[in-house]
Amino acid sequence: MSTPPNTRTAGRSTTQPQAPVKTIPILSPEDTSYLCQKICFCSSNAKIGKAGQFLYQRCVTKSIQFDCEASGHIWRYKGEVGYNMKLNPPKPLLGKNGIHPSSFPLGAAIREKVFSLSKQDLESGPQKGLLRIPDVIIVKDKNNFSLEQSNIEMVVEIKFPRDTLKTGQQMAYERIAGDANKFKLLETSECQCKPREEKKRQPVDVPAPLVAPIPKPGRRTVGEPATANALGENEVPLSDYLLAGGLIVGGIAIAYFTAGTGSAISAAAWSSAARLFVVGAAVGASNLAAAQGKKP
């Protein structure tokens, strides 16, 4: 019996050669932290598309592109760089300046004639793999604007829940990276995002409404009715006291000024002064009795 090629016979058994082992790409803690920060933020803050879908990936891409542009493109992370898959190795699609990646890969692909503007190409060309746009390209040297294989450290594809990686995608992204070990699938479950917490409503202390004091019924003969104070006692308006005092002072004034003229006090003056004294004393007595809760 002949021995199959690439095998080794030991006794009665035949040993098959081991298949090459593919290592699982691992992102550095720095890269994982940065990308997971974007993923966790967009998991709770993504906008909603016209069809009612959450635009998670668009949120991540815009956030990374904003950081890149804010740093003058001296940045390790490049969001959604388009690649012309008709070339080998695939070529990045750059903007009109020819330096930085195009922010509109589809337009750049049409400009570079990756596929024509025919209806057939527009409907089926990109889906057939002529244009590939991985989610994130991590470069080795951020000061080197090259996005070709020599400067690619990792190609990362991010998948949110209910989104899966297709076989054609993985093969294309490994081609872009130039090495299967330089392609990383990053799922949101790896980020351990905390669920968005609703802000708890704090109880608000509402002060008790102010209640006007209820006046106690009392018998009054002059002025306004007495009101109850904080101690439950009757109060007399200040105006009543002033009225009583004014009447008494008025009587004294008539007598004083009449005497000050050096003339004899007339009977009419004495009568007016006496009336003021009497009325003032009566008002004062009434107020005192009302304050004590007694009848005058």
C-alpha cells in the first residue's frame, strides 16, 4: 500500500501533518479603549435613519473622523477608508488633495472609475466587492499619511448587535491588510458598555403654604376688628392708638396755645379741649380693653 504524500507512517498508524495555526488578532489596550469608548457612546446616542434604524456605525465613523481632522490627520485611527479592490494590493481612495482619505468613498470610486456610472454597476458593482470600506484602519506611523499595507497595523470591522460579518467581507479586509492576522473583528460585547442610566428624579421639598391667621371674634366699638396674633392674643391696629393719642394731644394743644396768647381761655376753647380729652380717653380705654379681650 502506498503512503499518501505529506504523511509519516509510524508503526501501524499514519500521522497527518498539522494545519497552520491562525493566531487571533488582539488589539492593544490603548486601541481597545479608544474604539470601545466610541462604541459605548454611540450605543446610546446614535441618530435614527429615515427607515427607523439606529445609525450606530455612522456615529462611530463620524466621531473618529472628527478626531482625525481635529488633529490635522496626524492620528492613528482612520474611519471608513474606501479601497479599490480591482487592484492588487487594494489601493486606498484618497480625496482630491491626493493625501488624505476621501470622506466620500463612493464618489471617489466613481471618479477613479473603479466602476462605471451604468445602472448595472451602481446596483451590483459595489456589492460584488469592487469597493470595500472597512470601519477602521489603524496605522503604524500616524505621521505617515500612507494607508497602504506597509503602514497598516490593523484593519478593524465593528459589528453591533444583529449585524454579522460576511465571508466576503473578511476575505476582502484581509487582502487590504495584507495579512490575515492583521484583521480584527470587534464586537460590542467585547467593550462591556454600561447600560445607559436614567437620571433619577430627586425629591423637591415644597414649603407648606402660608395660611393667613384667622381673627378671633371680639367686640369692638372703635376702629377695625381685632386680629389674632401668633400667640392667639388679640391685636389692636396701630392706627387706633394713634387716634386716641392724637385726640388727647389735640386737647392739650388747644389749652396750651390759648393760654400762650396771654388772653383768658374762652368757654368755647375749654369746651373743645374738654371734648378732645374725653374722646381720646374713651378711645384709649376701648383699645386697651380690646387688647385684653375684655369689654370696655
